[in-house]
Amino acid sequence: MYVAVKDGERAIENAHTLLAHERRGDPQVPGLSLAQISEQLALAVDRVMSEGSLYDRELAALAIKQARGDLIEAIFLLRAYRATLPRFGMSEPVDTGAMTVRRRISAAFKDLPGGQVLGPTFDYTHRLLDHMLAGDTAVAQPQSVPVQADAMPRVSDLLAADGLIEPSPQPDASKPVGDLTREPLSFPAERDLRLQNLARGDEGFLLALGYSTQRGYGRTHPFAGEIRLGEVDVEFFAEEVGFAVPLGRITMTECQMINQFHGSATQAPQFTRGYGLVFGHGERKAMTMALVDRALRARELGEEANAPAQDEEFVLSHSDNVQATGFVEHLKLPHYVDFQAELGLVRRMRADFEATADERLAIQEAAE
Amino acid sequence: MTTAHPVSLKTDGESGLAQHAARREAMAVLAGSDTGELAALLAAAGELPAHEELRKPESGLLMLRGRISGDGSPFNVGELTVARAAVKLASGEMGFGYVLGRDHEKARFVALCDALVQTDRFRPLIENGVIEPLRARQREARKLAAERTAATRVEFFTLVRGEDDK
């Protein structure tokens, strides 16, 4: 229970003015533009879009600025903004196979058709601080080489030919696609709802869960079958237009995790899959999403499910950092009446405890 | 907006499908353009016909769908901001603009171009004066990005481990 705090308005208003002042920092230092945040803190913007579940670089940059770089606060702001807009509909499913690939790697196949392209990656950097970046020195022009126009088939397609990997779940037109923003989560949750939940789930939480499966808590023997980053076309079938309208391109990261599966009474041994797909360049997130997606399929695949990452109610109920921070941070709100009640209870319990002290002593002595 | 109208009759049959394809391609180019550049090209294209707003530009959301494992059943990934607008030329053609983001002006320009490319009179003007320059620039930008990506291709035969020599 909460009580209204009277006369708090002035304090709150002044606190917010002070916040704005602190946010701006030293006025001698130039203010950040949204373009600077969007261009130079691009991965923070990507994360806020991904977990804010709203693709809009400019709004995400604004949220980061307003939140003083607190990404969970920024995600919260983006989610709140989203609620102010009407929804026009659902896109056509994006075709990641037709992605304009800027990075594509496989840890399972060295010579996969279409090749491996590293793209802009932190991998193989030495993780030494680069003091040159303290200034604004010009950077080298990237190398260009002629493009080999090889198709880049999905890694899973290579294994599918021999039946060595499970097929993708096929669309069922009679089943509507679950949507967490329309109906609250209930259990057991289908894979579409689980994936939507994971796509907007907290990267840190999913990273820890994915890591736990690697360390033995629900082991799934994963290989990074393929990770690809690039631009995909977004299309929307607008009734008034009469065909699927292309609206532009967005950046996405996809991860196909390949996992061992020993088979069951009814299924021959074959590889299974976990899937990750996120807004922007979010490789760690896409990988952990795929790991957790696979772990959550334990029930479906008839595997023993006793690790945290395999417990869908535990995972899906705690993955959303906006919900999580809301509930944790609400502890800051006045709980004066609750606390007074608890205080009275503890005092009464202590009085009872003291009143019966002699009795307990007697029992103890008798026992000895 | 879904009621039958004379213009939709033209989109039936094979020529209609071809027209859809052409409009879709033009929309993709226009949606990928910079609003300032699009405005400048439209302004330079010359006198444009009178048109009315069928739908005032507005912002909204689109739920983006992906497919499980890339090619399986669909699921909802997250939402995108979208701006849309619709215009109608005095001659009856209706044009629609849907673009990612919240740029109302851009949605209106795209809608106007979409209406104009449906007219025999203005199609060449818009195609040559607006869409082709944007298309050429986008093609160039994608080519450069693809070449820079290609430079990071791993050539595994160059990676020989020392112990393999023994």
C-alpha cells in the first residue's frame, strides 16, 4: 500500500530541474547531438531498440541521451513512447535469406558456400585501450575488393539435405501468431511467444542463462552454425494499396545455433536448432537468444528439464528488464503504512518472545 | 479506403501485375532515400499536377515478423515506427507512401511519386528525374558497402598451422 506524500511536489520539481542540470554536465563541454549518439554509440542504440522492442534509431538515441546513458532507463522510455502510437498492422515476415550481408560466420563449417565474411567485428581485436580514440583522428579508409556474387544459403540448408538436422517448424495458417503486446503471457507458452519474449529480453539476463547451459545447467552442446548481420527489406501488405509495400531496410542480426540431439523413442538422432533474431547489430544477444530458445525446447524434445534455463516460466517471467526494474525500483516508493504494520508486528513478536523466555529456558534445562 | 475505385481496375491482369512490380520497385527506392534529396529532386522535376490529401500524414507502428530458424513459422520480433500518407491526383490516380521512421514529409513525397508514376504523362518525369538518380546513388552505396565487406572475407587456405608441416 502506498500513501500520497503531501508537499512533495516542490521537492520533486526541483529534483527534476537538478537532474536536467546534471544530465547536461559541464556547460563548457559541447552537448551531444542525437546523430553523434546514433553514429558513434551505434551498438548502444541497437540494444535500446532491441530491448525497447521498437526500431527507431533517432528515438533510441534520444532515449539514451535523456537517460544519461542508463540503457535500461532508455529502454523504459522507448517502451512508454511506443504506447502512444497506433499500430498499422504486421509486416510480412522478413526474409533473412535475402539479407544484404555485412558479416557472416560459421563455427561449424569452414568452407560454407558464400564464404565467411568478418565484417565490422570486435573479434580478434586485442582488447587493449586505444588511446588514439581519445582524440578525433581520421580513420583509415576501409579496403575494397570486387564482390564474388556467391549466394549465401543458410547453414541449416546444408545439413537439411541429408536429414541430419530437424526441419524448421512449418507455418500453420490456422494458428494466429502470438503477441505479448496484445495478450499477457500464459504458460505453457508456444515457441513464437517465447521467441518474442527473448527478442526483447534483457541481454545480461539471457547471457547468464545461455552461459549456464554451457556450464552444465541444461547442457545443449551448441555450435554457432551461422551468425549473419546485415540489412533486410521490410514489407507491409497494405489493403488500400493492394500489394506488399516496401517501407525501407533495417539492420538485423541472426543466429542459427546447431545442437546435438540423441533422438528419442520416435525420432532418429539428428541435430536440433535454437534461433536468435534481433534488431540492429546484436551478436551476443542473438547468440544467447538462440541458446535459451534451444534450452526452452527441452519439454518439446523430451529432454530432462531441471535447469533454470529450461524452466520457461522462470525464464520468460524474469527476462523483461522493464518489468524487472519496475518491480525492484518500486521498493523506493513510500511504503510507510506497510512498514508501520510490519513494525507493530515485529514489536509484538518480540514481546511474546521475551514473555516466554523463562519457559524456553526451563525446557532447555530439562532436555539437558 | 478499401472500397472499389476506378484506378484499381487498371491493376487487374498481367499489365496490372507488371504495374504493381514497377510501383513496388519505385517505392523501395523512394523509401530508402534521404528526404532532403527527394525534396530537391521533386522540386527540380518541374511543374507537378494538383493533388489532394487522401490521408493526412501520420505516424504509427508496424509489428515486424520474423520466421523461426529463418524459414519456419512466423513470430513477432518487435515494432517499427512508420509514417504513411496518401494523395489523389486531380486525374484520379491514388498514391500511397509508407516509410520507416516518423518523417511525414517523406511519406507525402513517396505518396505523390507513387501517384505520378501511375500516369502516362508524369511517369517519365518522375522515373528519370527523381527515381533513377536515387536508384543510382543507392546502387553505388550498396556496391561500396559490398566491396568493403568482401575485403573481410576469410580465405582459409592461407591459414596453415605450423604443426601440419611436420
